[in-house]
Amino acid sequence: QVQLVESGGGLVQPGGSLRLSCAASGSWFSIGTMGWYRQVPGKQRDLVASMASDTRTDYADSVKGRFTISRDYAKNTVYLQMNRLEPEETAVYYCNAGARITRWEIRDYDWWGQGTQVTVSS
């Protein structure tokens, strides 16, 4: 099965930067999209950024121009460079990977990491 392990979270001052990493292991198939979501207590888990296998990207409107997602396809690793961080972006950031696999049927799969805490505070 696929395992996703995040790293790079921590405490940063407003206006600072962090770089998150997520490495996927155990995939005998080609992962389609990898991305980052974040969640705060009492709120839903929302997309921050994602990147497909064809390099197309999606960003939440609130992070456009400040965050950059990238992938190392050979290493099954996705990164999120976060610049000019704001206190409102304090959350647990989760890595996500998805794939469409055809065996007896066509099925879509999603895997999640355990999350890494990002705290933006002075």
C-alpha cells in the first residue's frame, strides 16, 4: 500500500517561509495527482495546492503568488514552498496522492499522510 510521510512543518513568524516535503512509497503504479490540504479545528479540510502528472497545477485563491508546488516524479515526492506566511494559515497540512487503477474495474484511490503542523505566530 501507499505511504505518505510529510516533513518540514514548524513554527514561523508572520511573513516567514517554510518548505514542506512529502514522500510517497509503496506505489507499484503511477501516481496521478499529488497535493497539499490544510485543516484547522472545526473546519473542513481544504485544498491548498495540487499538481497532476502532466504538471498542471491548482492553487487556492488565497495562496496564489505566495505558495509554489513542485514534484520530483522520479522520487514520488511533492513539495510546497510557502512564502509570506500569515497567522490565518496556521493549520495541519496534509499530503494527498491519488491514482486511477484499472483491474477488474476502474477505481479511484486516495491516500493521506499523517499531517504536519504549521504555526504562524509572532
